[in-house]
Amino acid sequence: MEQQLKRKQGAVYVEDILIAYHTLKDVVFHTPLQKNPLLSERYECNVYLKREDLQVVRSFKLRGAYNRMKHLTDEERRNGVVCASAGNHAQGVAYSCRALGVHGKIYMPATTPRQKVSQVQLFGKDMVEIVLVGDTFDDSYNEAVKCAEAEGRTFIHPFDDEYVIAGQGTIGVEVLNDCDEPIDFLFASIGGGGLMAGLGTYVKSISPSTKVIGVEPAGAPSMKAALEHGHVMTLDEIDKFVDGAAVKTVGEKTFALCRGVLDDIVVVPEGKVCTTILELYNENAIVAEPAGALPIAALDFYKEQIRGKTVVCVISGGNNDIDRMQEIKERSMIYEGLQHYFIVNFPQRAGALREFLDEVLGPTDDITRFEYTKKNNKESGPALVGIELKRREDYAPLIERMKKKGFPFQEVNKDPNLFHLLI
């Protein structure tokens, strides 16, 4: 009776995860745990990648969605389900709807890329109805909750649900079964907290010596804020770039579980995430979405602690939109100190632009963008100039030459408001 009471209060136990594992074993892929030679050499340790990007729907979200829906009552199945998502959770619910013969309504922001909407329709076929509404996830979420109340549908929460958490925890079962050596560190991303709540619960129960490290994007550190304040709180603003982990408010249930299993949280700048995405693709032919690349990006911040250790990183998803690759490259270059933007006031003298090109730019510097900000005064008006450097060390000499040659300038990179307005 006491254990049943605890379960009602949102606790998740190892046996719940093992039950979920058997529920899912014929539905989800048992994704590979691969030792990565390049990362192992770079960090002087044994780095294993848990490839959830190779899952049926290219992310771990199917595990939690299917496990939740498998426990619907007969009446709930007849009434159908509803969810809100801009990506991976929607695909997991859509796949589960078709597999279980349950009708689902899936609310997505009107701004969702067509490719993601098409994927949801592909997995759900005629068992799902997609409703595009609002500009943000919060807009869709509010409409989905209204739909659940009005139509008697069961709301399938993306993370704050015991069955969802248990489903995500099955990754831990596979990891510990597949790794032949004791795991010293486990890194995984945190958005709403469902993945880490389930994964951490199982791993800490079976291998308590393993350090469980959560990773959040610097623009949306909602779990870190909750842990620091001792309660769930809502961030005022977030950077939505790492869309799979950009959550203003973590779950109450996931927070309670994460508080008990996390050894640390690493906050990673979005630009570093972009660099990692490009490296994974160029060096390993792995297509990771921003949230999937987070744990590997965090290794740079833990390189001293992990030297000589065995490390597992969960690549949680690979649903990366190819249309974002230019932005990913741009953010990476800026973070690495190789891409800089300036407002340059060219002196009112003949040949000023030629002088800038010949005497200010270094021999390996490249102009990637140039446009006058005043269309009616091109000869002497200020211009937006983008300059790409070959090495981070070339930045200081460039600044020195601009000052020496008398070109007044403003660094756009260092002014967030100006940067977002112009770039």
C-alpha cells in the first residue's frame, strides 16, 4: 500500500523501467553503443556513443510515448489521445498511434518546418490529425490541453509522466547491458527532464558509482535554475536554437527525480553545440540534432575529470533540418572566434574602401558580407562588414589595423541587440 502511494506521487522505480523495457523490446530498436576512436583519442579516455539518432523515429522519444500509450485503458483508447510538440515527441506519439490503433490529435506550432510536419504524418498515417496553431510550443500546448478537456482525450505529456519517464529509462538498461566495462561518467541532455530522470534512476540504482551528468544549453538552463532554487521555476526568456532541449519550465516529477540522481549539470553555449554538430558530421558521418550533440559538446568542459575513464554520451536524436546548416555553421564560426561583424564608418576620402581591403584585411582574412546601411549615401556612409578569419589569433591584429588606419567601427558580435537585429 505504501509503495502504491509513492507511485501515485510520481516516483519511478527500477522495476517500472524493466517492465517498460519488456513492453518496448519488440517496438523500438535496441540502438548500438559504439566506441568512438576519434573522441576517445581526443579526450584520452574510452568514449562510447549511445546512438538514439538511429531509433525508429530518429530520437528516443518513441520509448516514452509508446510506453505511456500502451497503458491506456480501453475507454481511453476509444476516446483517443492528444499531444503538443514541435518535433520528436510528435513523431513518437504518431508512430504509437498507428502501431496501437489509437486516434491522435497532434498540435504543432504554425511555424513548424514542413519537413517535420510531413514526418509526423508519415509515421501516423490516417491515425493522426495534425493541427497547426500559434507561433510557439506554449501556444500549441495550451490548445492541446483545451482539446483534451473538450473531447475527453488523454493528454500524452512529453516528459512529466511516470510511464514516459520509465520508457526513456530503458536506454539505461541497454547501455549497462551492452558496456563490458564499468561506466565512470554518463552524459545526457536535459530539456524537460524526462530522459535524464529515467536514465539516471536506472543507472544510479544498478551502478551507483557512475557519475550522471546532465547537459543543458546556455540559453535554456531550466533544470539548473530549478536545482539552484530548490523548486521548479519558469525562465523568463530562452534561446530556442537547441529546440529539443529549449524548455522554460521542467517537470515537477522530472525535477524531483533529477534532484536525486544528478551529480552535476554542464551548461553549454549554443555556438559550441554547433561546432560539435559539424565535427560529428565531418569526422564521423553522424547527423545529430542540437540536443543530440549537447552531451558530446560537454566533454570539453569535463576533459580533466574524464581522462583515463569510461564515458557514455547519449546522442538523443538526429532530426536535424538541413535548412538550418548555414545558421549552424555561422553560430559555430562566431563561437570559435572566426566570424566577426562590424559597422564600419568609412572616412570621406577617395579610395577609403580600397585602403580597407588592401591595408586592414590580413592576407588570409575574407569578407563574407558587405552592405551599406544607408542606401542613399554609399560613398561615405557606414557599412555592415562580415569578416571570416582563418585563425582566432588573427582577431587582435585586425582590430589594431582598423584603429591604426582610422576606420571607426562598432563590433556587432559584442552587442546582442544589434547582432540579433542585423545578423
